Amino acid sequence: MERIVIKIGTNLLTREDGSLNTDFIEKIAREVKKLFMNKKEALIVTSGAVAAGRGELKIKRTDSETLHEKQALAAVGQSNLMQKYYKAFTLGCGITIAQILLTPHDFENLETLQNTHNSLKLLLSKKVLPIVNENDVTATDELKYMANDRLAAKVSNLIGADSLILLTDVEGLFEEDPHENSKAKLVKSADKRNLKKHFAAAGEASANGHGGMRTKLEAAKISECETFIADGNVRDVLSKIVLKGENPGTVIR
């Protein structure tokens, strides 16, 4: 694994009150620094802008939230999110970061796609950490239907990543929905060509996020590299996967 895409879910980045979890961001910054010290290239796909906007404005999530309301929240939350990344990565660990905002349309236009590819490859070659998020403010249906898991898969294909690591707040993929069966077994390894049987157990997205395990399976199918689903709260989770070759959650090949 020389080039890694790391996707971080909303539940890891935010606390229950909607505020950003700076302790977790600082933890990930230290872990990415270890990867850089071992001559690895990394790119982060981040969620959390909408949730961070709710926390900043002290607005509770409701099921009646409109697309425009979510876009306004994302506009507020995105700057707050990047400030926290800058403090943890650049000031705390000496890692230069770059913000990249994309939409699904950017992958459909050949010229835009090529420009994005060239920019990302140049940033990686300069030891800069690109932090990618969906451009929620200009998105339309994508905000509802385009989870960052799938965005991470598309980005991993675009830069030719060796591994895609989807960090979430659960251990990995289970044979059954663990919310319904507490004795459900963790799936340590799965074949991306045979994921159909796992979709039924994937469950729904959490209240804060709009992805869930289902979109992680979809991302694994899209991705042209191996995909890991792991609990981001596990100590040294990135080092375990990238540097030690361990599998703390689920790997899909």
C-alpha cells in the first residue's frame, strides 16, 4: 500500500450535540503523519460539513430539513471543518493540506475529470494531503443520493489508489444487522463480486449521516482496489491496516 484513500464518516467527526470532535481529528492527524513518515501517500474524503453547520448554528436535525437548508448548513460547516483540519494537521503535525470540493458532475466531464486527476496527483507528489468533500452548496439531488462513500471510491479510482479505507463508528460489516441481533458475526473478508447477500444486513443510515453500511458496500463494488471497513475509534487503525497488514474490521476484495 503506497497510496491510500481514507474516508471519514460524520459520526466520527461530530459529537452528539453536533459540534466537531477535535480529539478525533487530532488522532487521525497523528496517524496520517505516521503514514507520511513511512513514505505513504494519503488522501482524505471527509464528511461532516452539514452536521458541523448544525452544531455551529445550534440547530437540531429534523426529518423535514430541505435541500436548501442542508446546503446553507454545509456552507457554514465547511469552513469550520477545514479550520479544525488545518489546526490538527498543519499546525499540529506539520502536514500541508489542500481543500478539494467535488460533485458527481465533475466525474462525468472528461476535461474536468482530467484536470482533477492532474491536480490531485501533483498535490500528492508534493507531499500535500488533499481533503476532499462533496460540494454540497452547489449540489442538487447529489446531497441526498451521493454519499461520500461512493465519492471516495470514485476518487480512489481516479488517483489509482492501492487501498480505500472507510472509517466508521462500527467494527465492520456483519452477517446480520447487529442492531437486531446482538450476536451477529463480523464478516472479516468478502468478495466484491458477491456482495448481494450482504446488502440485506446493511441496515439504514444513522441520523447524522446519510450513508450507512449500504453505501459502503456500493463503494466497495465501485472501487478498483481493496476496500477496508473499520472502526475509526480503534487505536492506530490506519497503522494496523497500512503498515502492519492487519484487518481490524472487514476487507472486501
